Amino acid sequence: MNTAIATRPNLYLPTAVSALAVLVLTSVHHVYGAVVYDTPWRAHILLIAIPAGAVIALALYAGWSRAGSRIGRVAGWFGLLLALAFPIAAIGFYEGLFNHVVKNIAYFGLGEASARTLFPGPIYEMPDSFLFEATGILQFPLAVLAGVYALRLARSLGR
């Protein structure tokens, strides 16, 4: 076993698990939305989330298993940057925070007319399904958790 693996806490695992959890949650959220709102185009996320999740998992595993080597650092950074870009930023912050948290605040705080101005159809649905909105909103805190782990891993890789 590589001594760098044995002496360093495994920051790869919580980063990978939390980033993949965001991708699983967004997949469930979008497939549910595709069925409930009869918008099959929402299921496109599966075509992105599944390969992205596989690449993130493999890159972070390679970074962990080859810790201390050049290929391990490159793989670790690649997996980390992909996790930051897709499940954390694009899904958690854009989809979860903007598309759901902000939309619900606008709808319940400012009224439906204001919410529709900010979030026009047919892309956006006004809150009428608790499960759809809950899974959409939950993408954000889960991405924040993944971001915390990712930043800890980034600090570790930067040393």
C-alpha cells in the first residue's frame, strides 16, 4: 500500500460519495418531473449524470489509489474539478439554488405573477408538487456538503 494513502485521511471518498449523491438526486428529480409534467426532455439529465458520475468516481479513485504520484495528482485534480463544475456548481447551485430555492421564494414571497416573470414556462413549473420541489431544493444543501468536501480535498492536493 502506498504510504501516502496510509498517512493521509481519505478526502476522496466523502467528495466522491457526496458528488455522486447530488447526481443521483438530480436524476430522480428530473425523471420524476418528466413523468409528472409530461416533459420527457427532462430525463436528458441521465445522459449526462451517469457518464459524469462514472468519470468522477474513476478519477477520484485513481487519485486516491495513486496518491503521491504524478498520475494520482492529475487524476485527483481532474475528478475534483469535474465534481466542482457539474454536480456542485451546475446542479447544486444553478439547478438547486436558483431554479428551486429562489423560485420558491419568489412564488411564495412575491406571488405567482412575479415568479412567472422570473421563471417562465415551459421550462419552469410553478410549485405544485411537493416531491418535485423538495428534491429540487435538496440538491442545493447536498451540493454545499459536496463542495465542503471538495474544497478540503483541493487543499490537500495543493500541498
